[in-house]
Amino acid sequence: MKRVVVTGMGALTPIGNNLNDYWNNLVAGVSGAAPITKFDAGLFKTQFACEVKDFDAEKIIERKEARKLDLFSQYAMFTATEAMEDASFNLEKLNLDRCGVIWGSGIGGLQTFQEECFTFAEGDGTPRFNPFFIPKMIVDIAAGHISMKYGLRGPNYVTVSACASSTNAMIDALMLIQLGKADVIVTGGSEAAVNIAGVGGFNALKALSTRNESPSTASRPFDATRDGFVLGEGSGCLILEELEHAKARGAKIYAEVVGGGLSADAYHMTAPHPEGLGAINVMKLALEDAGMKPEEIDYVNVHGTSTPLGDVAETKAIKEVFGAHAYNLNISSTKSMTGHLLGAAGAIEAIACVKAVQEDIVPPTINFEVEDENIDYKLNFTFHKAQKREVRAALSNTFGFGGHNTSVIVKKYNG
């Protein structure tokens, strides 16, 4: 089985518009939540979100071309550009038939869909639609645009498994390279659902926090007063590369991707299994795939959305999988800072794990105040401040509506 490493990364998040700013603000415990600026949310139950700030698509896309892309695709192109530059490829020396793109998004072009439907509803009934409506909206289009920009002719598709989408994409990329089907895969995910339809829809589900009086403290995983997740947006991109291919071109190697797991709760449309059975299974599968023992993991970046049911179930699952070693782990939910990026969450959280392994720093869980009797606080949730420690390996959990569970493991590259 071929080995797979990370040789480039890019990030566009509510707390930083590039990899370094994102990581530095994670470590500093900066919240990205604030009142919504993209539309008038005054009549909504939730009036805040974790928006990307000061985004300028024209830094990487010509204005005429940018108008043909939904925001989720613009976000994807932005981070893919940073990651490809970070990887320092000479495209003329790559076998582009063996370089692909596997992307993830839970919703895709929701803003485009909303705009076209509103335009039609406000018109005279004549069906006039933008010719770019469908190409802007469809979820797979982000991967297509990335491949076209760089001429990548290998595997090309998008995974859709709700909030697990981009981790799903990363695991697919890992397996294809391990099996010798590709040398390089551009992977990750993007989401842009901070709009009327996104906020309204999640409000109807009673999924979002309504702590309008204090947005910056609303995402509070493992706190007894948590009342739902904070909607986020953005993108994360990782370049996965076959180890010998990376070594042959003298690539910088951030970390090694060693295993992934996929499972289903088979329980409920939106709620996790109360005992965390799907989460238990997926973490065990990831460890088995990596050929690792639980004791070899030092950090778990949890799904940790700040929902009443989810945080309890995931905590139970970690204790079941790791046993006594669970109390030696650092655990943190970076969603306490970024909010929940839906289909892009797994990508930016995998990046956080790669950086934790590289830098030996665990980012914190912020906003904790009140203990929940259903949560074991003998576990180290890395509350309030980042913690320096050796991070030999990190596991990232991402779960999605529909009962989709994914876990991926990265570890230090030791040659």
C-alpha cells in the first residue's frame, strides 16, 4: 500500500483568509461569530453567523469569470490556488492524467438557487432564468473548475454527505492514492450557506444557536448552556500526494495521512445515536485502517458542534474507543471559533490537525462556562487556551445529517 502525505494547504475561514492567519487565530482563541452582514436578518430567530470577512474573488478570478461561479465555487478556487502554490508544483513536469480533484460540499450553490427562485417569484410568471443557473448551482462544479484551472485530468468528482462531505472527499483521495490510481489529489471542501435560505432552513430545524445578544460566545461546545451550532462558511484545501512522488520532486511535507473510517448511525435523520454507536465504529475503523492503537493518538479534533445531543454522544464515543487513554488525550472543538462550515468543516478541521501535528500545539475550545452533568470533565477539552504538547498523531471527526460519520488520522512524517 502506497503512503500518502500532505504537501500543500489553503484556508478561507471566518477567522482568517489564508492558512497562516487561520492557524494563528485558532491558537489565539479568536471567535469568528458576529451579526450577519450578507442580508437583513432582523426577523430571523438567529441573527448572527461566522461569515468570511473581506473576501475578494478577483484576487484569483477575473471579474467576468467570477460572475459565472456561485460563492461556494469561488471559495473553493481561492483555497485551491493557495494550496497549489504552497505545494510548489511544476505543472509541466507532472503527469496530469494522474492528478485529480475530489471535493466536498453539503449544499453547493444555495445562494444561486435562492436568487433565481426569488427572481422568478417576483416576476410576471415568464420563466426567465440565467443560463448559468444550473452550472453555478450544481455541487460537482467546484471540482470541475479546479481541474480546468490546472489541467488536472485524473479522478474528478464531489462527495456529498452533509457535514461529513469534505472528510469523505479526503478519505476517497487517500484511498485512490494508496491504491496507485493517482499521484496527486487536490481535496477539501467549501460551503457558502449564510443566506436567507440557509439560516431560515436551519432555524426551522431548531439547529442554530439563538444567542443573539452575544454572538462571539454562542458556539460553546460541552457547555451546559449550549443551544445549537453557529452557521459558518468558507473552504479548506489539502494537497494529498503519494510519498515517493513527493520525495522525488523535493516537496515540503507537512504530515502523513495514515487512515480513515466511514460509518452510518442508521438511527435518525438529524440526531446522533445517543450512545454514539456510529461515532464509536468510525473511530475504530480509522484506527484499524491506520494500523494504530488508541494509545498512539494524542489529539482528537471533535465534531463538537455545540448541540445538546451531539456533544454528549461524541464524548461517550471517545471514552468507549480510547478507554483509559481518553484521559491522556487533548480534545478540542475548533467550531467554537469558526462556527460550523457544514460540508467544508472536515477540511478546515483536518488542516487544524495537520498543523497541530506539525507545531505540537493543540488549539483550544473557547466559550466554556457551565458544566453539564452529562459530560465527563476529567477529559481534557483544552478549554480557553491552546496547549503545547507533543502531538504524534491526531484524529479528526466529522458527522453529518443522515447519520454519516467520518474520521481521518494524520501523524508526523518520519521518513
